[in-house]
Amino acid sequence: MTRISRPSRRSSQERQASLIQAATTLFAKKGFNGTTTKEIARAAGVSEALVFKHFPTKRALYAAILAEKVTVSELLGAIEESAKKRDDRRVFTLIASYRIRPGVDPTLLRLLLFSALEGHELSDMFFGKHHKVFYDHLAAYIHTRVEDGAFRQIDPLLAARAFIGMVVHHRLLHEIFGVPIDRPYDDTVSTYVDIFLQGLVAAPYASRARKLKTRI
């Protein structure tokens, strides 16, 4: 007699991954407060009891999403290595490249916006893991370069916020508001880094050189 093979039950890790994926999608569409555990269970194809078995609270589920989605340790290591070499352009390029890299899942950005707009405590968790870490590292580096005399006297934290603000706004335009991307990725990153490190005003010596060339 031929036995009929039955699909094997999903492992505990597979079920957790399925729940995280379902919750991520729903949180990004409806917000933390607007999503119920019943909806998460339905989307993942499991019972609500199983959701609570793996994640006793929605907060625990949210924390699991951050742990899986927010992976910046390798990037921070590369930034630290470039910072030791005082490679200004590399430091800023690494951060800009990460923040606006092509093909990035917009879900995390939507989660951050929802949690902040809802005034939920989870916005602090998200901000600390996904944004503040960049502000802190970049501000520390800018402070070091000010002490070196390479950068002018400026508030390091405000400067860090200014740079990251540029690239985050870029993401908002394209990922949230759907503005078409009109420049190649590498060119966009390079332009933002140039604007920040060199500014918009032409250097005095360059201006004088142009005037002399015109006279000749």
C-alpha cells in the first residue's frame, strides 16, 4: 500500500520568520496601533494562540522585526576603519550609500514614521537602533575632525543631522512620495557628499582664477 506523504510541519524558526514578515507588512500599512494580532495570525496562516506562543506581546514582535531588519554592525565597522584613517569622503560616502542604497525595502521607513506619528514608545526603540546610531557615530567623527583642524568650528551633532537629513529626505521623496529617481545611484551619493564637504559657494581662489582667465 502506497503511503501518502504529508507536508512536513514548519519549524519553529520558519513560523517565527513568517510571523515577522506578516507583522512587518501589516505594521507598515496600518501602523502598530491599527494592526491586531488576529490580522497577523491570518496573514501568516496560523492561529492567534501561536502568535502569542512566539511573541507574548506586539512589542516583542516589533523588537524581533528590528533585530532582523536592522543590521548595521558591519557598516559601522567599515565606518570606524575609515574614521581611523581620517578618510572624510569615505566616511560620508558609506553612510549616504547605506541610507539611499537601491532596492532597499521601504517597510522600515514606513514603520518608523507610523510609530512616531502614533506617539508610541516603540518609536524610541526604532530611532535608537536605526537612526541615532548614525548620528552618534558621525557626530563623534566630525568632532574629531574639528579638533584636528580639518573641519571648521561647528556643532558636531547639528552637522551630523544636516548630512543625514539630506539623505533621509532623499528616501522620503522616492520611497514614500514616489518621486521618480532621475540620477544614477553612485552619482547621487557623490553629489550629496560633495555638497556637504565642499558646500555650494565657489572657493575664493577658484573665483579669482576664473576672473583672471576671462581677462586674458
